[in-house]
Amino acid sequence: MSDDDLSLRTSIIEACLEMTASGLTTGTSGNLSVRSGRDMLITPSATPYLSMTPDMIARMPLAGDGAWTGPRPPSTEWRFHLDILNARSEIGAVVHAHPTHATALAVARMEIPACHYMVAAFGGSTVRCAGYARYGSADLSALVLDALRDRTACLLANHGAIALGDTLDKAMWRMTELETLARQFVVARQAGEPVILSDAEIAETLAAFADYGLKS
């Protein structure tokens, strides 16, 4: 294992532990992947994060269809990770989790509208909610790719959420921001009727964000 490979694998484990510590996910739910040359490194299936070691991270060829190497099989959600990285060359990492408020909106099959200008951090005026299909299925992957058109995050109906980034740090930041936005929207609906920003106002924010490197 090269030093670069070890560093990537270690960063994946650190991100997993961060997700648990911050409450973005619990138990063994959630999974992460990182682009590594022509391959993808992805968390193993059903492995507690506290006991995960770098060698347990599975390696999958991006040009493959489920082939993997490692002592443990990849996450059961490997398909949408693989498809996202193949479809989006600008993306270097994919984070999937089940944060409480984002998942609650996904259970209600609601998208997140422009209730706050930070929705622009995900590429547009909404965070879409992908339709429902069984976890790990090709049908779910197709729905995810559609919901992620021109976006860097989406909800998954009755399931959870996905956030993307050119780096793992950026994808993790987006997952945290996504859950914050979801919580704000849920609380605002309890307080009254949220006022939604216009497309023009979000376009203005998107233009301002260009200087902050938030495109991928």
C-alpha cells in the first residue's frame, strides 16, 4: 500500500468517525467513496466505523461493474457511488448518510426549496428528492443521477441523503450544510410559512459563490 493510498484510506475512516461524532449517521449506516486514479475507494459493508482499518477499505475499478478487491466487500450502495463518479468527472468524493432532518424530509418526499440562500451551495434553487427504489439497486442509482443533475446534493425518498465534492472535505462540508439547511426548513415550517427566495435571488448568490470555489 503506497503512502498516498494509505492517506486516502485514513481520510475515509476519519470522515466516517466525524459523521458519527456529529450525529450525521449512526451505527454502520452511511458510506463514503473517494476517486483514486481509475479506481474508487469505498467503505466496506456492515463494518463499525470504530473498528475500521485502512486495509478494510474496498477498491473498485471505475470501469467495472461490481468487481472489487479487499478483505471485505464494498458497501451495498457501491452502485450509485460508482455511477456518480463515472458520470461526474469533476467529483472526487461521495458521502451518503442518514441525518435526522434531511431524512425526515426524504421520508415526506419533500425537496428543500430556497428557504435560505445557502441552498445555492448545492448548485441551484432546490435540493431535489430522488424517487424511491430499493437500496443498492440500479433503479435507485438512476434516480439519484437524475436528482443530482446540476446539483451537488440530493435527498433519497424514505432513505437519506447524498452530498458530493471535488474533495472528501468538500463533500463532508456539504453533508453538514445539507443537514443544517434541512433542520432550518423543518423548524421554519413549524414556526409558520417559510418565505422562499426567488430564482433571481438565488442566481445572485450563485454568482457570488463563484469566488468561494463552491462549484464542485
